Amino acid sequence: MKRRDFVHKSLVLLAFASGGTAIACLGTKKSKASYTIKQFEDEGLAHFSYAILVDNKIVLVDPARDPQPYYDYADEQEAEIIGVIETHPHADFVSSHLQIHQEKQAKIYVSRLVHAAYPHQTFDEGDHIALSDTVTLVALHTPGHSPDSISVVLREEDKDVAVFSGDALLFGSVGRPDLREYSGEAAARRQELAKQMYHTVHQKYAALNDNVLVYPAHGAGSLCGNAIRDVKESTIGYERAHNFGFQIKDEQEFVKILLQDQPYIPKYFPYNVELNKKGAPTFEQAIKAVSVLPVTGTDVSQTLVVDTRGSRDFRASHLPQSVNIPDNKKFETWLGTFVDPEDNFYLVVGDEIDKEKQLSKAAKIGYEALVKAILIYKDHQGQQFSNFDKVDFDKNKADYIILDVRTVKEASEDPVFENVVNIPLSELEEKIATLPTDKPIYVHCASGYRSSIGSSLIKKVYPNADVYDIGSEIIEYKKSNRNKR
């Protein structure tokens, strides 16, 4: 989609992406921009946060765990962070709102329905924050993703210019209504929230003008919604014309469609909601509190071990019963999928640089508090994983169990081998017992990342089983299949 498709004629939009952030300066053609919106992006969690700058004052919307990028931006602009708005208690990341309040004396604005345990100013339907004589932030109650969700409308001279929609209105989609299931009211709760989302879309967002810019808290790849478009900004007009939420006018049909085919819910989501309601500890202090222990001499037999090294290094040598979750953009999500927030674990890294990087990623979802210690593996001699033998595999496929850990949709739309067992990685842990172990098990995904996790999970449960990770070799098999079609 070209940018001119959704920028109103009376606005000038200058946007660029650099170093994980994007910035948009908006204002009338005849006058200097009276405010600046800077978008910060965390690709791993598909998370967007925002800094709204007006007259050397900044209000943040849905900030990430590490507040330093916002502090750096404020310093660059010679501005003061005066407020933080939380659109709702987030499930997929931990916010730095409490730390920013403590360090910058910024007010935290949040709906009264959150029942937040930290110092805050309630910010509900119709409440506003005046940033200048012409620029105001106005709250909208927009439930559906959660009962306590709010959106923030940026208004200039009584004209709505942008809406920060949290997890409610997304690009081409709307927020999922099933993330409060842990309350014990699963079916009824999701039905109720789905109905609320219908009214939010058709009464709240539909009332905004077409040229109002849309800035949600999440983009493509987030588990807080389904089928989110891979863009960084949109308009109400574009969403009105293309977003299924606006297209479906019947409430029952809307609810039915919204509840279909939602992604899985990682274990860490409920934990993050509660942590965000309380407010997380200071980022740097939480990181520094984690100790480092030598691999040799550390008894890991009674504690989960998460090895973050690459799959090749892991197969060559690893600690017994380790789960291999290699570093990549989705590390945090898979960590929070397989590690229960009530458990402690050892975090294995390759070197000192990896230690800081992986611990910071774990902290994005509040899991630094669960790390019993960091173990720097280096040249330790541990257990080995047999490498994939392509020649033998090609000759004897019928003698093996071939496990595809892609999603059901991926497996059905792009089959690679015949007679495979398909168990999505997100479901593998609970279904490992269904796998027969009288034959060697060959695990594959789409690129080799998920199969590394999956094969290590199986080996952890069945240490004597013959388990092989097809790994990145699967890419060539997929290419070959497509060439035959």
C-alpha cells in the first residue's frame, strides 16, 4: 500500500524507519508542525510504542520494558517526559511505565477498570490531557481485546488527527478477545469481549473521520491478533474499507468470525498481565540481579535448562535434558511458550555478549526474574545430538517417523513429505506422549528454527530415542517439491 493511499490531503506526513524506530511529523501545510509522533518498533514482539512530542513535553504510549530509548529521544529533543499512557495491561510484553514514573516523575494514565496497583491518574472515556493550547489527548473506552482497553485520540484544534488504538484496532484486523481465559470464565468471557469489540469497532472507531491516522500497539506477527497486515501505519478510512471488523455488520457473524482461528496463547501471557497491573521492577537492576555460574560443577539436574545457542552448537555439545531455543526474532515468544512463569530455569549462552543480549530479551516478558543463573557454555564437553544424514533419510523415509512442527495451515498448504505426523510446535509439549519411539524421529519445520526447538523437546522427554533435526536442509526439500509441481 502506498503512503498516499491513507494520508489526508491537509496533512504532511514525513516517515522513516531507522534503527528499529520510525518517526512521523504531522501538521498543516500552512503552519509548522505543532507536534511530533515517534514510533518505536520491537520486531521480535511485533510491538509498537509511541512518543508524542509537543512544546518540549513528551507523553509515551505503551512503552516497552527498557525505557532507555525513550530517555535518549527525550534528551535529543531537549524535552521532558511528563506522562505515560497504558492502553491496557499488556499480555505479550512488560511495560516500563512504573520505572518511568519513578525516575522521571511522569504521571501514569490508565483506565480505572484496570484497578492498577501503581500510582496513576485514571484516564477514561472523555478524559483529556492538554499538551498545549491546540493539542489534546482524549480517551476512548474501546473494550473487546480486554474489558479495560482504552484508545487515545490526538486532537489538534478540535480536529481528530490520530488514534493510538492499543491492541483493539489493528492493521487489517482487531485484537483477539480470548486472552482473559485464565479467569475461569473462558467461553462466556470471550463471547462477551467479542461482542464488546463489535460495538467498539462500529460505534467508537467508525465515528472517526477517514483521514484519522491509526497507530496500534502491534503489527504483523503479534499473537495479540490474527492476520495483521505488515505495515506500520494506516487510516480509519483504509481500515473502514479493508478491515474485516468494519466489513461485518451483523453482530453474531462478527463474533463467530472473530473467535475463529486465533493463534495459541503462550504460558507467559497471564503472568505479564498481572505484572503490568502491579508495575515491573527497574529494568537494569533486574538484569544485574541475575548471577553467572560456571557450567562445570553446577548441578542442573532438578532445574529446567534453556540453551540459547545456535542449533549446530547445541547438537555438538549441550547439557543433559536441555531445551534449545536459539536466539532469533521470536526467542521471547517461544521462551514464554515453553517455560511456565511459576518455574525457574538456567539460561545457557555462548559468551559474555550473548549473556547481556539474551537476558535483556528474557526481561522483555519479565522472565529475568525466573532465571536461576546464567551459564556461559564456551568449550564445555557435554552430550551430543546425532546430525541429520540426508542420504540415509532419502533412502529409508518409510522406516522413520517424520514430524512436521509447522502450524496446521502451513502443513496443509505446503506439504513437503508424505505420511507425516503434524503437531504444531506450540502443541508439541502436551502431545509428545502420542509419538511412538520405536522408530527414529525426524523433525522439520519451514526453515530449521522450530525443528531445533521441537527435536530438543522430544529428546528431553525421551533421552534414549533416536531424534534427528532436519534443520535448514528442509529449505532444499521445499524448493525441490515446488519445482516438481
